[in-house]
Amino acid sequence: MNVYEAMSSIMLEKLQKSGVDLSNIKNIDMYEEYREMSKDGEKKMYIVSFLAEKYKMSEKSVSRAIRRFSMIL
């Protein structure tokens, strides 16, 4: 095991112990897009609706993913 592998596994364990659901990785791109649109001044409801259609998810699922990624550890 090299340093990278050790650090990655330690970080993943700490994230999991903090209550982070590691299956949310699939939504990282969507959250990055949310942050960019939000920074550009778009309203949250518009962003959620736009992303729900783009990623073929319900608005509730998009909102839930955004809330999870916004959580402070």
C-alpha cells in the first residue's frame, strides 16, 4: 500500500464515521453544477428544477443531494 492508498482509505473511513453516505459520489457533478449556477445568481428552485430534468431525477432527490453535500462535517 502506498501513501495515497493509505490516506484515501483513512479519509473514507473518517467520512463514513461522520455519517457521510459514500454512495452520493454519483451526484458530485450535479452538486458542482448547482454551486456554479448558484454563484451566477440563479434561484434555488430554478436550479433544482433544471438539474432534476437534466439528470432525470425528481426535484426532491436533487434537493436532498444538495442538502447532503452542503452539510458541514
